[in-house]
Amino acid sequence: MSDMADIAARRTELLDTFGEWTPHTLGQWLDDRAARYGDRPLVITDEQTFTYAETAERATALADGLVTLGVRPGDQVGLLLANFAEFVPLKFAIAKAGAVAVPLNYLYRADELAYVLAQSECRVLITMTGFAGLDHLGMLDEIAPGWAEIRREDRRLPLLHTVIQLDTDGRERPGVLTVDELASLGERHSGATAGIETDPAAVGDILYTSGTTGAPKGVMVTHDAVLRTGFASALTRAFADGRRILFSLPCYHMFGYVEGIIAATIVGGAVIPQPTFSPEGYLSGIERHRATDILCVPTMTIALLEHPKRHDYDLSSDGYLEVTGCAKELYKSGGELVMPKEIEELPTARPEISQAYLVGLPDERWGDAGCACVVRAPGSGITAAQVIEICKTNLARFKVPKHVVFLTADELPTTPTGKVRKFRLVDYAKQRLERQA
């Protein structure tokens, strides 16, 4: 059978299998998949494997624990976790409890985390103790001193009544409920979720994006919409039975969450989540766990293709993909969408800076690299290093510009009405950086 005929056959099989679409909640969907594929692996890491049946059982215990703690249908539950195996049962547990999951960007700094927790009205937060050099419990100390003692009147997050921790860096906080303790609580109160009924058309997730005005925006997504999108992904990509998908893309984005976790469940497949990206991590994961699919952004693909040990691994690869994009103000750096306005407001709040504009410059490693085009205030001697440090202190790593170019107000390319032409600013920044190099 030719490749095209094989693709067509797999798509036909998927359409025949599902026939007329039946809406499910995420909790119902996991139980349905567990009934069909109980002993198959769903989550595979170097440290542990969860089968479909084990994931469903764990999710039910965690959900019973959440309800016992006071979580009610429609409550928002924050999920501040990288791609650890526990993310998957926790994600489905929130749905089983009838609550709304709010997966959070774990690269947020304290002010960004505080904003999203408050804006989303999270009542419970399930968080790593720390990750990638960031101390998440320490951030909570900064945001809301006394959070562990639940003194609501002392905190910036008055709705948040419970924090649950997953020890990811050896800094577990004594006296704070752990994920394992949450599951044990649920086992002692088995059936706490029994009377909960959730409509598949109800909101199941709030996924935050940069929005169009610079502030993160919470996008409400229903259970059914997520599952339909996962099916569409499996159909478009012509999944065969048991597809295994390796990825390090975060599940606070649709890419890792839907194209990874949800799509894999359509065909009884598995996910091989990795908390961080490294070329060797991907290559060894593909070989060790027999991945049949990987999720990448262009920067990751380049790193894989250029890695000197790529041919040392059994990858069974047979092709290359070239990805192109379009020019616009919003740009992606390392796979993360960056909204220039949010970054521009930060340096311009400083008296040393009169104006600041952020543009994305093509970059072989990052896809796009942010460049801050800065007009100093009269008499100011602020340096590029100082501008970057201001951003590093207040922004997630992927938002920090990698270049700074200084210019005068007269050098700004503007329209007749005085609006800065950013596409011309891109050319200007390129020329300045080339001269500096």
C-alpha cells in the first residue's frame, strides 16, 4: 500500500470507529478510554508509567480528594506543573470534580503569577515546589505572605483557600498538603464525586494567552471542544492505533495539551512528556520509548537536526520538514507567543527611557528573537544590559528581549500621523545589529 493510500485508510478507520460524534466530559472520556485500553500505557516517563486504568483510578482518587477539600462544580483550580507524569491524572481529576482547570505558565515571575491567579479567580492551586531555577512556593510567599496558614485577610488572593504541592526540587514545605496526600484523602472519601454531573458543553479549561492588548487573557474552552479538537488532530494526522507522542511543549498551551495528551487518547496511544527540552533528551526518548510522533517548534527541530549525535540513535526517521511563517507584530520566541505591548510598557515606566518598541527579528535558534528599540530620556545613560535586566526581573524568560538597539526620536520610522512603522523598525534594528557585529 502506498503512503497516501495508508493515510487514507487510517483516516477512514477513525471515521468508521467514531461514526456520529458523541459529546463527553473529560472525566467521562478518560473512563471510556480506560474501559477500552485499560492495560495500555497512557503516560510514559523514564521514572514511571501510568496505564489507562491506573490514570483513571488515580484521577478519581484525586477528584474525590478535591471535592472533600470543598471544591465545587465550576470552581477554578490552578495547575502550575511542568510535564511531569502527575500532570495527566491531575488534569482529568479536576474535570471529574466538575471544576475548571487553569493550567498556568510555569515560567511566570511573581507579579505575572499573581495577576493570573487573581484574574482567573482560582480557589485551589496545585503547584510544583520549584522548577527551572524558579521557587514557586517562594513566589507565593512574596505574593501572599501567610498563604500556608490560610489567612485570607493578609493575602492578595482572597479566593485562594488551598495550595497543594508536588515536590519537584527537594523543597517540600512542611504542613502543606501534597498530591499523594490529596489522593489518600480521596481514597478515604471514595465516591465524593458520585453525584456530580457536568455538561460536556460546560467550560473545562481556562487557557491563558497573551491576548491583543498585552495582558494575559483567559480563553474558556469546553470539554466537548477540547475532545473534538483532539479527534480532528488525530484524523488530520492520520493516527494509527497506539500512537506514541513525545513532547516537552508545555500543557498550558493547546499544542502540548490537545495535540499531545488528548489526541493520543483517541487511538489508545501514549504520551511521553518531558519537563524540559534538550536534543539528547528527545533523541534518547524516541529510541527508549519507541515514540512514533514528536511535537516540536522550529527552534527545537533545528537543534535536533544539527545535533552531532543524531545518527547515534535508532530513530527510523525518513524526512525533513521546513516551517515558514509570516511577519507580524506578535512573534514567537522559542515556541512561545510574545505580545510586544506587554514588554514595551515595562521599560517605558522608567524615567531613564522615553520610548521603547519591541520587534521580533528572525533567528536561527529561537525562530524570532526580541529586540528592544529604545529612545533614552534626555540626559539618560541607561545601557543595553540595564534594559535587559529590567525585563529579566519582571518577565518570564521567553519574553525578555535578546537585543537592545538605541536610537533617537528623530530616527524612529513613523507614518505622517506619527505612528511608528514597526516593519521598518525591524529593518533598522537588523542594520544596526549587523554594524555592531
